[in-house]
Amino acid sequence: MGLKGGSLQCTTTPLSLPASPSCSNFYTSILVSKARGKFGVKLPAISGNGDFERVFRVQMNTLEWMPIFLPSLWLFAIYVSDPFAGVLGGIWIVGRVLYVIGYSKATEKRGPGFAVQFLAAAALWVGALGAIIWRHEERATPSARRPGQAKRDPGPIRRAEALSQAGRHLLQTIAAGGYGSRPPCAIAH
């Protein structure tokens, strides 16, 4: 999702990808419910049977990774590339599936799935943060351009600033008593 040419354009890759981790979490909650019945662990207990505890940890670990994975996915999609964010997000999901399968069988078998999803999440964070720092440095030092080199589009940072200014203007206009006959804001490039 981003602003390009003054209009909001959406792509489905980074926006629809979070549905997969959510589905994965829903599936692991079903596994936990089934494991409660199978191993006789009554609510609200979360311990007592080692096999149940492994299934429960799969679900909890998936929840623990959501605030790491989702922001990195979205930032990578905004600052680097939607399609590459989709690919890395898909690799993360494959890693989670391998993790669920391995950890449900035995604690020692969770490693490969964990490694795959960790490396995908790390690539998303490193890529996103690297792009943010690079763009910030590029904006901070315009004299670093070679003579004759075209000025680069500042991209999402400039668009975010424009949206922020438009939002402030909208709130000020509302606080002042309405719009009058003019539109509340415009995003300029």
C-alpha cells in the first residue's frame, strides 16, 4: 500500500499475507483445544502433560512472533518492495509450518522451522531498517549526488510527511468549525 502519483494504490501481497499467520494461529488454537481433550488438561491449566505443553508452546510462540513479523513485513513492503515482502513473508509462513510440525512431534525437532522463520524475519527487519536509514541519509546529504545525477524520489518518507501535514490541516479545520466551501486537504508532491 502506498501513495504513487498522488493517489493511493494498494497491492494485495503485504496486506493479505497477515491472514496466513492469523489462520495459522487459529489452527494452532484448534490443536491446543484437541490436545486438552486428548491429554486431559482442563482449563485454565496450561501444564501437567509434556505432550500438551509442546502443543501449547507452539501456539504461544506463534503469538510471540506476530509483533516481530508483521511490522517487519509491512515496513519492508513500504520501503523496499511489495513482491519481495510477499516472498519473505511466505518463507516465514513455511518456517512456522515446519516449526508446528517439528515441535508437535518432539522439542528437538523444532530447530529447522525456527531457523527458517527467524532468517526470514531477520531479512525483513534488516531490509526495512537499511532502506529507512539509506533514504534518511540520502535526504540529509543532497550534495552527495554526482553532477548531472537526477534527484531521487524521497518515497515513503516524503509521502508520510505530506499525509501528516494533511491530517494536521484536517484536524485544525474541523476544530475551527468545518470545511466551508473548500476541500479539507490536498497532498502535493
